[in-house]
Amino acid sequence: MMNPLWCEVNSIEDYLSTIERLPYGKDGYYFRGENRRFSCQNSRLLRHTFSRLLRDNPQYYVDVVNDYMHDMADETGIWEQEHVLAWCHQEGQPTNLLELTTSPLQALFYASLYRTDGSLERGQEIYVYGYARTNTVDATPLILENTKMPSTRYNLLEDMNDDPRWNRLVEGAHTDKAIPKKSSPDLSQFPYLTYEVPPRHRSSHQPSSLYFYQLFQLKSASDSESPYDLITQRYTPAVVFKVTEADRIQRELQLRSEDIRI
């Protein structure tokens, strides 16, 4: 695992000019903003609270999504039925989706959000993570196929080794990662799967939503408090921006909100 490039910036201009000089260029990354430094990035489903429920019951994720779809059946239109996981995610249900953006300014803005009122502590540092697109594969068609309503599973690992479309997808991708072996998948070998979702309303001027689809495995535990061990795909950023003067930058970003399409 290579260490990410570390950049410290203290202004929007410095941030953008640094991105221009990155090895893959300004269009070679997906971005994610955080108000704290994290050692790893996990989707909500695979963070501590919900991951314990998943380790106790491997059907937990299936039940959450299907129960929500059942309870909200009267609210489902074509978009909701096609983009089941994106809908659940946007409505606050735990999913294995991790939000991304192609806009470095949008990532910087969301990194600057701290408390519920959007304020920052004076002198607080914020962070933007950049993931090289060369390590990603657009898996949107496979995800849509796997999550058609009604569905019984929402983890692609259960199907992908037997799906020839997956092999064609990975073999045709320009990725630095190796193609995983069929016999025993090693999640560190899988490329990062991206999932792009169009706006929920056709009249919306918002850009499409973009996610990492975080792969995970559940295996019977040999020695654990829970019946199953949870193995998750880990995301290694190519670059991490440590941003100082965050309170001032936040004010400047709010003035540019139309350009960022927040």
C-alpha cells in the first residue's frame, strides 16, 4: 500500500493550483471532504454501530433495504425502483455507498461543514481526500442489475465471480490493481467500484450523485463475540489535502455556492 501524497494548503487558490500540479492532473481524481482526519474511509453500513449488526446477522442489510422499500412502496417511482441503494442512502438508511464528487470545490465545501449549524471551530483543520480514477471501474450497470426491486442481496461479491460481465468490465479497465482470483477474493485486489446516479427529479440542476460501492465479505468467525467476521474493502487515497484557515475558506465558499452547485 503506497502512502498518499500529503499537501497542506491555506487558501482556495492554493488548493486549486496544487490540484493542477497533481500527477494525474485535475481531472484524474474523485474527491471526498471530511471535517476530521480519518485513518480509513468506510460507508455508513460498515462503520462500527451497523457493522456489529451485520456481523450478528448477515441478512441485516437485505432486511434493511427490503423493509424500507416495502414500507415506502407508495413513494416509489421509476427512479426509486431503479436506484434502490441510492434512494435508501439519501433517505438516511445504512448502505455500503460512500459519497464522492468530481468537483474539488464541492469536496472542500463539505469538508468545511462541522456542527449542525455549519459552523467551524476557530483554527480547525479540514481534509480533502483525492482518489485516483485510474484505480476505479464504473460498475453502475452491474449495481443496477444487482439491486432491481424486489431483490434478495445487495453485496456484489455474492455474484460477481460467476458473472462474465464483471470479468469483461475489469479486464477492459485501465486500473493499477490486479484482477482478483476467483477462488478466494482478496478485497485489496479489487478496483474501486464507482456508481453514478442521475438526479432524482428530471428538472433538477444538480449534478449526478457519485459513490464508491464498498465491497464486503462475511465469513463464519472462528473466535469472535459475533457469529461472523466482517471483511471490508479499504480505500487508499492518492492524495490528502490538509486545509488550514478553514473558517475563512468556508465563508469564501459560501459566496461561490452557485459555482459549486451546493
